[in-house]
Amino acid sequence: MKVREIMTSPIHTVTSERSVQYVSDIMSELKIGSLVVVDYGKTVGIITSRDIRSSHPNRIVADSMTPEPVSILQDQFVWEALDIMEKHCIERLLVIDGEQTIGIVTRETVQIKLSQILDPLTGLYRAPYIQHIGEYMLNQRQPFQLLFIDLNNFGEINKVYGHPVGDDIIVGFSNHLRSSSDDRDYVCRYAGDEFVIITTRNEHDTLALVNSVSNPAMIHNINISAAVGLVNISLVTDFFTYSLRELISHASLQSTSIKRYSAS
């Protein structure tokens, strides 16, 4: 799910010596919220409807625009666009290809797109997110570690306490995963009480992550633990010849074996 798939293109431009009133008229006519400011073929800024509202109509664009606007590459992931916008507290990004501005993507568009792959219960991304991440890394031959996390005895929790409490446990454990992860980790709720993390941590730090998410924790006064299957380039021969689906299956079988061993 790349930025190029959701960006608005072609862009509408204006030069920096134009008046704010001119820009306002253009935006009203085109029903758009921003114009890219281009001088002599080079992008020098962006002017938005917010800039116009706070500027006198007779001022020129150069005095009202945001210079050196934040941008993103067209082949970056949609969720990276949201991270950048939140970091800079902005509502739109210029989309670039090399040095050329080819589109605009807004926070609203990104959020609508991401809502399609967000789990409504936990707020974590769902399986399609991790599929995109893993397949991209495999295609780039970028080493990673994959954790398949399966809660222990979750079926019994639902039977004893009821499904609403089971949902509370899922939410609580999801929050535990968030607090255990950092910017090297990609976390998703894969299905039911199963979660997947793809991480670029080294092996030592990955084992620390495995311990953190597998060790028992009290969630809503219930002792919760998880079985974690792990695959990486050291554990799987010819790692990059496998699809992500196959690697997830391998890690899933590991977690099942751990459960059986723990129960025996």
C-alpha cells in the first residue's frame, strides 16, 4: 500500500509573486485546499486554505506560503506518510519522484485508507499491513525477525469469564505489545488471539522482545502468557526463497509446538 496509490495528481501550482487573493480564487474555482508554489521549475513552498485565511488578500504568496514543504517519496508506505504528518503536525505532504513533485497526499486521505486495515477492537493494524511489510522486505532481501504470538488458554478464558472479558484481554495484551515495541518493530493483530511482529532488531534484542511478550503478565486480574514462534535468516535455510505466508506458517507451527510442550 504505497503513497502513489492514494495521492492526488496532477498537482496545481502557482508562482510566489502571485497575490493571496488570486490563490483564493483559484482554490475556490478548483475546489482544492492547497497549491504547490513553483518558481522557475523548482518547488519552493506550499500555500493552503489555512494560510489564506490568516493572510491579507493583497499579500503575495511568498509572504504567506510554507517554505520548504515536507515531502514523501511515492514508493513509501501509506502509514509512513501518517507518521511524518503526525511528527510535523501537518495535514498534507508533497509526493516526490526524484526532485519532481508529482502529487499531494492529505492526512484525511491517509486515515481513510488506513482505516481499512485497522482492527477496530485494538487499534492495531490487521494482517494486510504485516503482509505488505514482510513482502517488501523479502523483495528487498532485507533481513528481519518474525514473531508469531499466540495467547495461552484464551479459549478457556472466554469459557470461564465470557467473551466481553476476552475482548478486554485482547485489548490489554495489545497495549502490552505496544509498550514492548519500538520503532524497529511492526506489530499487527493477525487473527483472534494471534499477533505477528516483524522486527529489524538484532538477535539479542529480539530475544528480549520474545521474553517480554511471552512472560506472564496480569491483565484485568487474569494471568496471561503467550507462546511465541520465531523465524529469521539464521533459523531458516534459504530464508529469502520463502513467501511471507510460508514464514508465518513456520513460526505458527513453532508456537503450537511450544504450547504442546508446556502442556505436557
